[in-house]
Amino acid sequence: MKTTILRKLGLAVLMAMILGGVAACDDQGPAEEAGENIDDAMEDAGEGMEELGENIQESAEDAQN
């Protein structure tokens, strides 16, 4: 009887730790947020450079005609 109570208690503690760990994974730390901001900024810069390249190419084609 004592072992079943301890087993149930151990299982309850284990489940609480797992649920707590899963809930903690949802929160992003400042380093993760900064990394995402850097990723977004780099993506925006890349898109801007691509658009600039297209505009330069169009201008060069227009200048040839």
C-alpha cells in the first residue's frame, strides 16, 4: 500500500515537472527575441537590396533603349 502511494506521488510530481517545462518553453528570453529581430531586419534588408537591384537593372535597360 505504501509503495502505491509513493508511486502515485512520484508520477504526479513527474507530470507537474513536465507540464511546467512545457509551459516554460513558450516564453522567449531576451536573447531569442533579439535574434528574431535581427533575422527580421536582415530579411528586410535583403528584400530591399533585391528591389534596388531590380530597379538598377530596369534603369540600365531603359537607358540602352
